[in-house]
Amino acid sequence: MQRWFDTANTIETIGEQLCHIDRLRAVSFALMHVAYIAVIRVGISWAAVAIAAALHTVRMFAITAFYHRYFSTEPSRHRERCSSCVRVDRVPPACSGPLWWAAHHRHHHWHADQPLRARNGRSRAEGENIMLCTAKLSYIPREDAFSRVMDCLGTGAHVALLAPRSQGKTAFLRNEVMPGAHRAGWLAFRIDLLGTGPDPMAGLVRGLESVEWLAHHYHSGVAVKAPPVSRPRLGWPTVEVAGGATYSYVVPSEERISIAERLASALEAIARLSTRIVILIEGFSNIDLADPHQSMPVLRRLMKALKGSITFLFAESSRAALVDVFRSARAPLYEMVEIIKLAPLSCQFVKSRASFAQQEAGLDLDVNHLYQAFQHVHHVPSFLDEVIMDAIYYGEPDVFKVLERWELGIVGTQAGILHRLTALEFSLLIWLSLPGERNIYGSRAREALGDIMGGAQQPSTTRVQAAMRRLTALAYIESGSRVGEYTIPDPRLAIALRALAAHLMDGTRCGAH
């Protein structure tokens, strides 16, 4: 019975779920169909037929347009009341809830034609082998960056760890920095603000209140046996403890006081502990630049006053994103933070993946080709791991063939984003995805935009500016260090656009000939 309401209760048996139907959880769905036999006893009427046809039409539209497409491919942007009505519409027919549906359907598309695909008929052993192989992919230490970070933390200096998105910052913090701080005798906590909704500052305060609660228990030697909440909760940050677990803790707080006062209270309480506290924060640059809570000056003041007791490490994609948050609140960082750039993984990482393919599947992958593929995927470790797993699954030693297949899959995962764009917005992203292109107001950019849009008239500056504002609001692009320069921060989107750009360029050349 619990498995109908608690999907997480079946995590231990996920290998079984991949290969056959969970008959127990299908009972309610089957009973819905069997119930129609009762029509023999109760009879029919034209009114009942009309109502049944109307409800069937409405619900089939909802399951196709919303559950199958909308909830499974993009975040909801409707008003909450409207979205709630759509979600409730599909629950009565025993189709599970929107969260289950979205997760299950995304898993189905992500692993299409692979053993992990839901409803796939391949053997259970193949699916388990893929999962076991993925678990064996080893983490490659970044010794230079680790020694620099630990030296800075040892002096009590605050640190800004900079690297583009998906370059392994989280893995670096979890596998090296947090264990290193733990070995040094410090209490280390990681606060993830990426899922805290529209108010990351409130999420940061909740995270710091959780750190205050956890630090008190760990410092006093009392084991944290029953945290207030041990599962992710919408709007609450996840908090990870070095040597402990990762939770979304819900700690009672004084809601009547302001966010700024709660921030000061939490930090001062943490500082009163007679031990060093290291707090690693991811997603800090998502905080509203307008600073409606007036909390940034408080944070900056306490960062300076409590230096030596509390040390912050901000993991960000760029220095500008971090500096802008403080500068907008008239609380500039100045020299308070030591900047450390996390360099891309080197040939050692590529060689380890080639050795892994050889050991697990007997595939001789060319290391030079594999390094070229690593550059092609923007030095994102998880992307190269996906390419390796595809090569192992298909038994394909040609790295470039596997990379092409993987790239087509990336284009498919970004289709929902690309379909929402206007022709001009799509053309602007295609232009920015080209190697070396950053400025969108030059003459070359205008000519290229006209060609990408099918030989249409070159767009005016006003139209380009309006399109860029919308793309920036959607977080598809970020402004660069110079006026008129932009970048695409999401590496998956950038790779998909580059693949489409190559296709468009090939079509243009064919048309010219």
C-alpha cells in the first residue's frame, strides 16, 4: 500500500522496475477498467454517454498536452491555480501524480533505445550492467586546485571557486574540499540554492539556520538521528554535512522577524561555537540583484566581522555574477574573497575513461580522438562519461560516430526549448553558438542573422534588443564583459545549437553549389 503513495519507497528495487511491470501498483489502474463491466447492471442513458465522451475528450487532451508534453519537458509557467486544476484533472483516472509522470516520462525519453529505458524489452541483466558500469567511473582528483583552496581556507580567507557550468564544481566540493575540511577538524557544510525557487535569499537564510542547528548537534557530539525533514522540499535548500548526509532540513525559526535579522542571528549563533565552520554555497548568484530583503550589507558586514570563525566558499560560473550581487546592494566585496579558477580536467581524465572502456568492454578508444571529443563537449566531465557509456553499450570503437549519435540525443532533449523561440531568437542563439562569436550588434552578425532566417531582411536593432532581453530573462544567455557580448551558459543548449548550426551551414553550402 505504501508504494502507491511513496515512490521513493521503491528505490531499492529500481533494477526490477526497469524490466517488468509493477503489478501491485497497477491494481488501481486495472480496477478502473474492470469497473466498466458494471454498466450491464446500472444501464446507460444518452446523458451519461455525453458526459463520458466530454470527460474523455478533456482528460485525453490534458494527458497529451500537459502530462505528456508540458510537465514532462519544461517547468510550469502558468498561474499556480490553473496548473493545480490541470494536475488534479489527471489524478482521478489513476494516472499517478504530475511529479511521477514527469520523472518517469523524462527518464523514458532520456534513455530511449537504451537498456535503462522504461518499458524497454531488453534483458534485466543488460540494464544492471549499464548501471554498475556507470557507478565504476572514478572521480579524478584536482590536486592543484585542492591545495590552493585548502591553503586559503586555512588562513580564514573567503574563497570564490570559479568554473563554467557543469565543469565539476559540485563533484570537486563533495569529493575533495568537504573531506579535506573534515580531516582538518573543521565542520563543513554545503548549501545548494539552485532549487530554492524565486527567493534564493530566503533559501540561504533557511540553509544557514539548518547549519546552525546541525553545527550545534555535531559540535556537541550528539548524533543527528531524526532530522526534521529528510527529503527535498520545494523552496528549501539542500544542506550537506561533511561526513554526514544530505537533507532539506526544516528548522523552526522566528518568521515574524525580517530575513536580514534571521540572517544575522543564524551567523552570530554559528560563530559562537568554538570550532571553525566552513560553509560552501552553490547558486549564490541567483539572488535577486534588487535585494528586496536588504540582506546583502548584513552578510558582507558579518563576513568581515566573523572572519576566522566562519569561512565562506562561493562556487560560481563567473566572477562577474558573484560581484554583481554584492555591488547591486552597495556592499562590494573588494578584496574580501580570494579568486580560484577551477581548470578543466586534463589528459589524465581522458586516459582514465579510455582505460575504463578497455577494462569493461574491451574497446580500444583512440585517446587523441577522445580528447578531441572532450573539447567538443566543452570539457564537461559528465558529457564525456555519457559518450563513453554509449560507446560501451553499442560496442562502437569509433569515438566520432558515438559522439555524433550522442549529439543528436542532446538536440532532442533541447527540442522543447528551441520550439518556444521565435525565428529571430533562434537565429541569435545559433550565431552565439558559433566558435569565437560573442558580439551580436556588428555588421557580420546582422548579415549572418539574415542568412540564418532564410535570406530575410536584416533585423533592426530594436528587434534584436527586444529578443536579447527575452533570452536573458529566460536565462538562455548571459551578458559578457563587454557591451553587446553574450554567451550561452548552459552547455547542453550550446552543444545542441552548435550541432544545428553545423547542419544549417552544410545546407547553405549545398544550396550555393
